[in-house]
Amino acid sequence: MKKSITDYLDLTSKKYPDKVVFAENENIFITYKDFVLKSKVIGSNIVEEYNLFKMPIMVFIDKSINTLLSMFGVLYSGNFYTIVDVTSPKNRIDSIVNTLEPKLIITDNKNIDKVEELQYDLPILNIEELKYKTNEKLLNEVKNRVIDTDAAYVLFTSGSTGVPKGSVISHKSVIEYTSWFKNAFNINSKTIFGNQTPFYFSMSISDVFTNIMVGSTLYIIPKVCFSFPVKLIEYMNVNKINTIYWVPSALCIVVNMKTFDYVKPKYLKKVLFAGEVMPMPQLNIWRRHLPKLMYANLFGPTETTDICTYYVVNREFKDNETLPIGKPCENTDILIIKDDNTLASVGEVGELYVRGSIVGSGYYNNSEKTNSTFVINPLNNAYPEILYKTGDLGKYNEYGEIEYLGRKDFQIKHMGYRIELGEIETNINSIDGIISSCCIYDTKNNLIVLFYESFKLNDAEILEFSNKKLVKYMQPNKIIKLPKMPHNANGKIDRAKLKTMYEEMEK
């Protein structure tokens, strides 16, 4: 019985010791044998020097092989990790640190100065200054103490109060999920992944952990490639990438720049996407140019490890149609529950609830939010059964597929990230001189629109502040100043009226 993710890595490394597991290009790569050895060096140092077990450890490294070594080093030590975006504003990192209370920060030479500038009273481990040694005895002792329900990682997403939420995911959930992922999409030792998503984003769980489970190879595609789509496809061809799992925005860049008129991927077989709604016109261009590929729409929040439903595209869709999100993953159940706590029939709208082993353990150091979101199944009175209450609305279509209809609250999917509009508003409202602010989302054009009321501030000042205080993907795309914010009968900002006003402005 395998209890941890590292059990799978150990088995795979014995089977494929000299095979490349992770690469950044043909010149920067690491084999399974060396990856395990270097991860264990990090793990040994954590156990020997800091005597930590089942504790949170923060990884502060740019997306690279070093990040992956740190992640698995933490797992070998019997602890759990959190990846922090090194480009995040300090106030966001502060919020994560205050919630997580990490016992150690892992970094490298490139980021050591940044970590020290943050001035946290925490020990810092620079993985590039470690003694090259492993303590197999200690690591085996740790391994015997780990059980599958122990936390593997905590990933932080946007929070409505301005404080990020940390989703706790266990080894069991990752193992269950990646086992389904490899079977559903026939991921095997011949697969060559082209990774696009950051490692602090739940989508990376699918390709990173499935990769080490089956003995495939994963290329970390340089971020700059996505600014030059021709170079992106050339990179994929040079490295014979045959499987990608990207956010729709990245797929759209390729066709919007008419890349396929100049070059096409030679080895690509599978195109998987998630994180936001895939525009049908762009997907149809992909399908026209590359009709023999598998295309699949995946859907799910960080709280369900990565994905809870999927749809393999098996019919034609018009440009004005929307892809369904399909059916539940294996050993996962989706309940569509109406406001009266009854199951929705075909065509009826309800909220999506998820049950199964892929559901996370809750939010780290946030019992209030955990209790309101990880709830007892209202349809089961016989025993307590935990469901994840997604806040997403959906319905069954005539094919028995689930269709996504949007959010029940003020949460959005933008650039592949799940964002609470309330977090943006909280930060904007903290600016001296702001009377009030409100965000809406232009789903047609994928734009965050900020309305604000102020006597003395202008759009440029608001933009300057948001650049300093908000991560890039949360920054408003449009800023509109109002003489007075509209309110409804309850005295709350009238979001519906703002949406109507915006639609009129855009005509």
C-alpha cells in the first residue's frame, strides 16, 4: 500500500533511473535518479537541521527545477509545502505567512536577497548551499510515520476579505486524482508534457505529479515563449512535446496571432485546458488546423485537488455555443442541489457540490471558512458526509452532461486564476481618499472592471496603487470613476446596476 506521493517517485526512479524527469530545455534537465537523490538531500537537511514533521514549509523560488526539488524535498521530510509567487506584493506574502505560520523558508541563490528583504523571523534554507548528503535512516523513519491523509501541500487562492485562503490537500487526494488523470487521458512513459501553469496554481498538480507516477518527461516551457507563439510551437517541436494542459488564454494566444499559418506542432496529440471558459471560436480554429488531436475541457477548484469534472470534445460546436464541463471524474460524485435542498432535474439550475477522495481537507487556519464551505450533505440524514460546496452554478443538458452557468457569489475565473472580487475591493478601499469601490467582470472580453468613488483620486493613481498592492492577474483591466456609487434598497452597492451601466458604456 502506497501512503505518500514520494512512494510513487521512488518506484518510478528505480524503473527509469536515467530518464529525464524534468527539463527546462535540452540543456537544463535532471534524470529520475538525480532528482530523487537531490530531493532527499533537501529532505535530510530539513529533518536533521530543523527537526520538523508535519509542519508547513514555504518555498520561495522562481518556477524552475529547483522549485520541484524543494517541493519533493519537503515531502520526503514528512512535511507539507506552500509555493509562493516570488513576484507577489509584500502585503499578499505577509497575509500568506500570517495564515500559514511556516517553520522554514526554502529558497535558492537567485531569491535569497528577496527573502531576506521580507524580514521574517524565520530560518532560511538555501538549497544551493547544502552539503551533498542524505540520511536514509532518518528519511525511512519519517516515511514510516507518514499516512495518506497527511497534508502534502497548501495552495493559496483569493479570499473575499482580502486574506488569501489556503486549501489543504492530502497525499491520498493527490494519489487518487493523478491515478484518474493518467487513466482518463492515457498518460504513460511515452508522454512528454509541456507545462504552462505556475507551480503555485492547482493545474500544475496534474502534469507534475502524474509525470512522476508514470515515468514520463515534463518540460517547463519558458514564460517568454508565450509572448512569441511561433517560438512556442518551435520549442514544442524541438522537444517533441505531445501533451499540453494549459489555461485557455495561452491556447488563444496561439490562434489569435495566426501562428498555425507559419508553423504547426508536429508531435502534439492531446490538448487539455481548464481554469476559465474556453472561447469556442478559438477552439474551433485549433480543431480545424489540428483535427486529429484529443481536446478536453476540465473543470474544478483548488479545493478538489485540481479537477472534478471533464469533457472530451466529441462533437461539433458553433462559435456561439459553450462547451459543457461534462461528467465527474472517476470515484467522484457531483450533486447539483437547488436552493430548496433537493436534487436538480435535467435543465434545472443548482449549485455544484462535490464528494469523493479528491476533496481537500479544508482551509488552513481558517475554521470559519472551512465550516461554511466543507459542509454536511443536506440529502443524507443517516450519517455525516462531507461535501465541498463550490459556489458554482450548473445544470444537466439533454446529453446528461453538466453545463457551467457561472458563480453564485462574486468569485470569478480570470487568466486561469480563481479570484474573489472582494479581495480586489478590500485592497482598493484601503487607499486613502477612496469612498467606495466595486468590481464586476466582463465575461465576454475577460476583463476585470473597477468602479470607484473618490473626491481626490484619479484613474492613474488608482492604477499605480493596484500595481503595487495586487498580483498581476488581479489588477483591474478597466477603471471607471463615478460621481456617486449606486446602491440598492438594502443600502448595498448595486452590482446589477453597475453591470447595466457598463454594458451601456460598451455599446
